[in-house]
Amino acid sequence: MPAGGVGLVCKDPVPSDIEVSQTAVTPEHISAIAKEAGILEEELDLHGPYIGNVKLSVLERLKDAKQGNYVLVTGINPTSLGEGKSTTTIGLSQALGAHLDKKVFTNIRVPSAGPTFGVKGGASGGGYAQTIPMELFNINVPNLQISPVLAANNLIAAAIDARMYHEQTQTDEALFRRLCPNKNGTREFLPPMRKRLAKLGIDKTNPDDLTPEEASKFVRLDIDPETITWKRVVDTCDRHLRKITVGQAPSEQRGKERSTGFDIAVASECMAILALATSIRDLRERLGRIVVAYSRAGDPVTAEDLGVAGAAAVLMLDALQPSLMQTLEKTPVLVHAGPFANIAHGNSSLIADQIALKLVGEEGFVLTEAGFGADIGAEKFFNIKCRASGLKPDCAVIVATVRALKMHGGGPQVTPGKPLDRAYKEENLDLLAKGVGNLQHHVRNMNKFGVPTVCCINRFATDTDAEIDLVRQAALDAGAYDAVMANHWAEGGAGAVDLGSSVIKACADARAGKAGTGFKFLYPLEMSLRDKIQRISIEIYGASGVEFSDLANEQLDRYERLGYGNLPICVAKTHLSLSADPSKRGVPTDFTVTVREARASVGAGLILAMLGDIMTIPGLPTLPGFFNVDVTDDGQILGLF
Amino acid sequence: MPAGGVGLVCKDPVPSDIEVSQTAVTPEHISAIAKEAGILEEELDLHGPYIGNVKLSVLERLKDAKQGNYVLVTGINPTSLGEGKSTTTIGLSQALGAHLDKKVFTNIRVPSAGPTFGVKGGASGGGYAQTIPMELFNINVPNLQISPVLAANNLIAAAIDARMYHEQTQTDEALFRRLCPNKNGTREFLPPMRKRLAKLGIDKTNPDDLTPEEASKFVRLDIDPETITWKRVVDTCDRHLRKITVGQAPSEQRGKERSTGFDIAVASECMAILALATSIRDLRERLGRIVVAYSRAGDPVTAEDLGVAGAAAVLMLDALQPSLMQTLEKTPVLVHAGPFANIAHGNSSLIADQIALKLVGEEGFVLTEAGFGADIGAEKFFNIKCRASGLKPDCAVIVATVRALKMHGGGPQVTPGKPLDRAYKEENLDLLAKGVGNLQHHVRNMNKFGVPTVCCINRFATDTDAEIDLVRQAALDAGAYDAVMANHWAEGGAGAVDLGSSVIKACADARAGKAGTGFKFLYPLEMSLRDKIQRISIEIYGASGVEFSDLANEQLDRYERLGYGNLPICVAKTHLSLSADPSKRGVPTDFTVTVREARASVGAGLILAMLGDIMTIPGLPTLPGFFNVDVTDDGQILGLF
């Protein structure tokens, strides 16, 4: 890729995101991007001319290759407008690849259609720092990855209710006769049944040899409906599905109706599994380990017990391939997996990072994005994703804006769809000085992981030089490796060249032992679940202590008793504050957090701790984003933003 | 394509469908199939090496091309095991294309994952007459087509409940302020709002000019919750979603909870629209016309009123492209759209047929399948699909089996998973003679549409020659053009050469005016809705009369009052009997049918009449198909059947 860019001409003022995406450059055929990135033709499954799914065989081919520099992009606690973290990830990639002559990959999450058609709009970056074509990024890639997760999740859900129904309405004998039907005189155990028998300690292989007691244990999962944690999902902002009652048709009345709900698809444990799986085998095994409920005797009931884990893996098989796309300056992007950061672990896939690190080689760079604020997104990146992958990040980039820091300093509410207060459009060093603490807190947090931090001050047109300087100095004071203004939204990669240079230097210094103290986890897995939650809350959020509800205590006790105590923690918490209270801006002090509820994602390998009331499926506002979206007679998409 | 086949070697006994699919032949790259079929490289969007989505631009390029022979494949009322209608559609295609030197396309429906993982298994054909690779057909094509339908359907559903919620909890002023927010001093009406204003007869373009009364009418759809017909969908057999209550979370309690339910995705009106749309514009307009409910004043509330039709079209845009695959003998298959025949109109897409008819040219053949028995699938093909497309079928193939005809003659119950009674494995001319009336009834029905019929007796290994002869003679007695035994399941296209020759002859004779009486509809659109339902029931099912419930009468009156009276009828009815009672085999007489309920699919352009209790979402059996499904460490899929 030539230094100096690939001829991206930036207009002033910057047109809408979709206009830039559709008109600023002609995208390359993705085969060309793949070839340039070192992906072989037979390692790419095309999905139209601009999306290519990368096969996992590339990992086997490159297993002895050296790995590139691994850069995390994260942010301060944002306003509800977002502070350009995705945009910075893309802009930095354009700078490194198209202006600084580095091999680079940008790895980002697949966007949920919920926000796309609800409040937030697309997630392909913005302005002249975008993944293109943005309509494929926002519509087609989600269909390749989120739809299969939805299908797998909902097949598991249907399997739970159907199994309970059949157990409620049939005798042991009838269940056994149906599960092991006599075909031409013989009965057999199907593979998932053999796994269940092994779990029950029954080593018989001929169904006819089971005693009535063994047969009863075998056919009855005996799910306690009160313990079912598995919910159905949609990829739609549909608040009316938050709490529902199912099983109310006359045809189901021989069973029992049940209170349950839907989550947004990206909150599914299946999505977390997609993001953390290291191979097809690992995907399959994790899906089998999913605990959906407990039996009345207190034993975990898994997707394997339901016989549905293999089918779930088949549904998700192709989604395990990262989707290759391109930026406006023709650098490669891997879009893969999309768990939300507030209600899930918030990182793109482990497998995409592994692939990209091999492809860029020792001197190359892989940028990977952690969702929302660094207190949740980056913390989970380090403690969950890096632990699962064994990969060590070389550098962290924290994205901050003058706007958000002013808000942390006490500025007026920032609300989507409403005009910005003048405090955000005029120089206000006083407000800003009161707010920079939020950035400083995140810088100090990064240092606790031993990783050098480059702060990116994502420039808005109204920011003054004095304001930029103030933020820069505050970041350095807190121990940042560097702090750099960037203007990629308006200028593309050319606007992030300084940022890119700083990241290159930080990585080199980190490798040479001259920056950071060496990557380390915040907690060892051997700590108790409560201690781990406490350490995160105190060290990262700045809480003075943690309270646990009776329900949470009971659940955590159960998880430790069942042997899940050594799993890492995934906190569900608002992204708008370091605390669990979205209204507390800046650096809240003297607060405690309360773990309302815990959940074991045994397949993903996480214990979820819910701080406060976390909505696991958003709603639609009065004027949802979809009102703007339309298609012309010749298929051009309008109004994605 | 060379006469004599492409080297398919058939084993005896025939291995499992997935084994045949994975091992019998090496599939061609789909680009080669496309090229051979006359599709240009730029008209194909690849989805991996074996699926290619055909762009609609091919229709523009070939708009002056002559059209090929149009052959409908349908069947008698089947047993619950199915009688090989899909298999015959594929086998006949292999015969025509690989053995009889004809240009041919086979157009079939995309399979729902519900049955794939539930009872029925895949739908790619069977034995040596299959669409391959069958795992892509059963997993990936549904994700390309059904997942977007699901997403569009559920976005519309969320829009309904969200809109009601916001209207319930806000004043006119607040609603107006949010729908037309003040941005930099100006307010504007978005495009869907302008359509709503036009519908209300308000011709103002500046939001500030509306009177309070006009603003109130504009912001309040005032949906009567009792009239909502739009349901959410999943593509999963999940019986516990048949009837549910939504909106029970505390966050929704300012609104009202509501009883509703889920359908299987293929029953969605969005799927019917996908199957009937003739262009992107037509897709968009049909989605806008969808009536989801009525206002308290009795006016229809549409997806356009909700502002969601454009977004739904964007979600479904790529699904409007038929997916090109191949048979075991390398003939082209278009897989597109998949409405069930019992609860929807049961035909693959109109657009795929249009494309294929142009591509094969005047001397070529397009086989298109109508779901389930000819009493529902074919009747809807003629009266709904051919009316929407303006295409005229040249010939109908009715698939029958000795097994099913024996069942119609009074043979014992045939149940999936249970061994077949010996009546079906040994010669029993008596039982068969009593049952052939079902086939004869369907032949006479086809003649009412003026189309010559070739009966295909789909041979099972246990059928005797005397049995085949009996069926053959019965078909001819009833006025079939021909009746031919075929054995494609065991022999591939070579087993259906006689059938193929007969179809070629029937089409030639039909074109020459020597077979059939010329295609005609069963009813004109101008008839009243009740008269149309009566004509179908009496002429096609053989009913002596039709009863209408009070609810149905009220609904049909409303639809005629609203101007929907000239839409064609789509009957929802069991496929297992000519009557509405699945237990009535053979040719039931002296029965009436009852229209329990009607529904207006204004977007699809259909009035649904529900005969009896039609399940619109199936359930999972005690031993669902998914128990067999798994994936190996290297990604090979096992156990699809």
C-alpha cells in the first residue's frame, strides 16, 4: 500500500456517512484486498464482491508465522452519542496502512440490527473513516453472523420447553420408547445420549439393558422451570418481549405456561461463544457445555443433555469465519462477532485476532476494538479475551473527546436528536478541566494491566487548540505513554498519521521493555467469584465496596459448588459511568455497587455479574432510525446513518 | 449437457441422503453452472463456491427473449412421510437436462429450519435426485432468505407495540415534537410521514402549519389492539410460542400487556411477498401495503403508516435474488422463497420462474414445484401465482405413490419413525384400487385449469408391476395426458427419462393445441370473497358446501368494505386430505368445510381463509431430528437427512 494514501479526497463539510460510503471511493473487489493481505484464494468464501469469509484453514497454514503488534482500541465513558471509538479504530487503520506503510488489520464487531434501526444507527465508523460498503456492513454481515446465532439460540430454547412438555405429559416408558425407537428390531443410543449416559455414570451401550431406574434417570432431565436462565432472542429492539408468558395455547395446556423473556441476539451466550471459540471443535464443545437450567435435584442441565448442541454448531458453523471487508483507504477489516459490552463481554472475535496477527507478520499491526468504556470493554478484553487466547496486547489506545470530557465535568445532558448545548460548541476550559479525570482514571487503569496507553483526542470542528492541549497534558500527567489529537473523521487516514506514529513507537518501546510494565491480568482465576468481582469494582470502577443481593449470593454459592468458581467475571454494567449509576459522571467516589444477580455462561466460560438493572433488550424510541431507511427502484439503500 | 448423464454412479442400496450428497459426485463451482445456464458473471453474487445469487438485472437483459415450457410439479394428498414431490422435481430435471439434452431449470422452495431440525428433515430431494450440497441447501440458503424475512417481520412487529406504547404514554404535543424534531430551527416530515399525510388528505409540507386536530390525526395511529393480526416469527418449531402474552416487564407497565403469538417464519406475509414480488419496487410497495391492524375508527393501519416498510425492504433486498444451486447431475436449480402450502400459498418465487423461463429459451423447460397436495399447492399456483405473474403453465406433473394411494384406500396409519405396515410392502391391488380415486380427483382438477397432466408414479422398491399398471390405468381413465413410472430416487435422471419424454411431448402438444384446453383460472377476481371460497371448496376439494363462522363473516364483510374483495383466496387447510379433516382419506364426499377465520394479506395480495384449526407454528417431537445432527472437527456436517 503506497504511503500517502490511495487518493481519498475529503469534502468539507463532510457528507453523511452513507453518502461518503457510496460515493467517496470505488471499493475494491474483496479478492484483491484478500490477496494483498496474504489470504489465499482457496481460503476465502465470497459473499458478493465486497465480503469474503476467511476460512480457519489459514491458521493451520500460518501456524509457525510470527505475530504482529496487538493494539487495543477502547474509550472513556461516552456520552450517549458515542465518542468515535469505532471511527478511530478505522481511521488509525487507514493511517497505518495507507499512509505509514504498515501491514495492518482492523478487527471490529458485527453491528446488531437493533441499534441500526433503533437509536444509534450503523457502526461502520463515520465520516472518512469507515468500513465500506456500509450498507453491507450493517445489513449483510449481521445476517451472516447474527442470524445463525439467533437460530442456534432459539433452537436451544425450543428444545428446553419441548422437552419439559414431553416429560410432563409422558410416562418413563413412553419417553424411552420414543427416544430410543425400535427400528427393525434394534434400539440405539444416539451420540448425545451416550454423553448423557456417561454423565450419569451408566456405561451400557444397549438400550434394552437399562434398568427401569436407569431408564428413568436417562429420559428425565427433570428441569426445574424456576431455574431456567436460557432466553429466546431477536435482533430487534423489541421491549415488549422483555418479559412474556409462553405456552398459553390450548395445545400446550397439558404442560405448564411459563414466564420468560427475550434478549437481543448479541446478548446470547451463543454470541459470546462465537467470539471466544478457537476452532470448530471448541465451538462445538462450548455449545455442549451451555447450562440452560438445573434439575430439581440441582444438577446442571446442558445443551448436550438436550441433544441440541450439534445442531446449534451446524447452524453457527459458517458464522465462525470472520468476514473480510475494507476501509475507505482499502486496508483490510475483519468483522466478527458482536457481543454488546454492557450486557456481554463486548469484544470482537478471538479467532479474527489470531488470524490477523499471523497475516500481518512480526512488523505488522492488528487493531482490535473493545466496546464501550475501558472500564468494561477493555477490562473484559484483558481478563476474558486475552486469557482465552493467550495473546498479549502491546499497546492500548483510549479515545476521548472534548465533548464527553466536558460532560464529565458537569456539562448539560447530551441527548440524541436534540441540539447540543453551547458549552460543547465554544471553548470552556473550566468545564473541561473538571472532566478530564475520567480519562485519567482510564489511563491509570490501563497501567494496572501493564500496557502502555496512547490517548487519542478525537477532534470535533469546534474544539480549540487550548482545549486539545489541556486534555493532552492531563493524559500525560496520569501516566499515558502519549496523547495525540486526530482528525480522521474529516480527513481519513491522513488525519490520524500522528496517532499512528505514536502507536508504532509505543509498540516498539513495549517490545523493547521501554514502555509499560508487561501485560498482566487483574486477578488470578483461583480467587473466589466474589473476590474477583470486588477486585474489578474497586480497582477499575473505583468503588468503595460491593454488595451482593441474596439472590446473587445464592447463585454464586451454587456456581462455586458446581465447580464454576474458577471462571473469569463478566460484569453487566452501564457504559455511561465508571459506577453502576449512569447519571454519575466524571470520576465517582464513595460509592458501592450491588450485584443484583449472577448468571453462569458455562459454555462461554464466564460468570456474569449484573450491576443494577441492565436492560438486555433495548426498546424503540418514538422516532426510530428506520423511519429514514428506504430503497430505490434500482436497489440503492437510503438513510442508514 | 451431454445426453446420457454426467457419470453419476448409483449404489444399491441407496445410501443416506447426506452420504449421496457428500460423496456421489464432486459439485461444480457454481460459476460454471451459471455460465452453462446463460447467466453472466456480473449477474451472479457468489455465496461460497456452491451458491450464487442471481441478480434481477438478468430480466432486463433478456426482456425480449422467448420463454420456455413451464411445468408445474405437484402431488396427490401425501402421507405424513411425503411422497417424493421434491425428489421428482429434481429427478425430472436431471432427466431433461442430463439425459434428454434439454435446457432446464428446476425451481424449488427454500426449506424452513423448523422441519429440518424437527420431524421432516431436509428438503433437497432424496436419494440420487438431490440438490447439492444438501447441507448448504438446508442451512445456508435459508439463512440468505428466511433470516431476512424473519428480521423484516419482527421489525414490523416491534414497531407496532412500540408505537402503541408511545401513543399510550405521550400527549399529542410530545408525540409530534418527537416525530418531527426541531433541528437547527426547522422541522420536517420524513418520506413515510408524507405518505401518511396524503392518506389523511392533508396536503401541508411544513410541520408547523398543521392544526392541532391535524397533528393529532397525524401522530395517532390509534391502533385497536384487538385487531392486530401481525405476529412475530421464528424459524424454529417452537410450539410454546403459539400463544403468549407480551409487555409484562415493569418497564412496559405504563402501556398494556397483550396476548399474541409467533408463527413459523415461512408463514409470514413477508415470505409471501418475497415469493410474489416482481421487482424491487414491487417488493417495497407490497411491504408498504401490509395491513397490521385497524384503528379504533376501523381504518387499516399499514407498515407504511408505521414508517417501517422501507427498512423492511432493505432487510429483504438481497433475499429477492434467487439462489442458484445444482442437482447431482449438474443441472441448474433456483432455490427461492418458501411459504408453506398449508398455511400460506406454497409456491417458490415468481421471479425465479420468470428468470428461468427467459434463460432456458423457447425450447427449454422450467420445472416449478407447488407445495403439498394439488388441491392446495397447485390451486394456489394457478389462481394466485400465475395470476400475479401472467405466466401460463404448459403442463402439470402429479406425483403419486402406491404407498399413499393404498393409504387412501383404507390402509393403516403411516407414521414417521414407526415401521411400515406390511400392506405397504406387499402387493395389495384391492387396497390400491380403493385408493386411486384420490389421484383421479386431482387429475380432473388439473383439467379444470385446462392444463394437460402427466402422472408420475414414484416407484418404491416394493411396488409390483401390477400395482404400477393399476395406477397408470386409473390416471388415464380420469383424463391424464399420460402416466409414467419413474425411479429417479434410486437411479437419478436415468430413472426419469420416460417421465421426461412424456413431459416434453405433453408440452409440445399443449403448445400445438393438441393437449389441454388452454390455461384458465378457476374464478374471476370480481366474484365475492365468499363465492370464491365456495368455488374452490366445491370444485377442488369436492365439498358440498361452505360454512362461515360469525368471525369469518364479519372479517370478510370488512375486507370487502375496505376494497380487498377483488383479491384472490389463499386457503389454509390440511394437506393430508382433500377435505379439511386430515383423517378423511381417499375422496371424501358429503362434507362441508368451515371457514373459521379470515385474514387479509394486503401486501401479498391474498385473503387467507382458515379451514379448521391450522397450526401456524409446528412443535418438536420427543425425539427431534436435531439429535442426529453434528459437525466434525474439520467442519463436516453429519446427520442431516
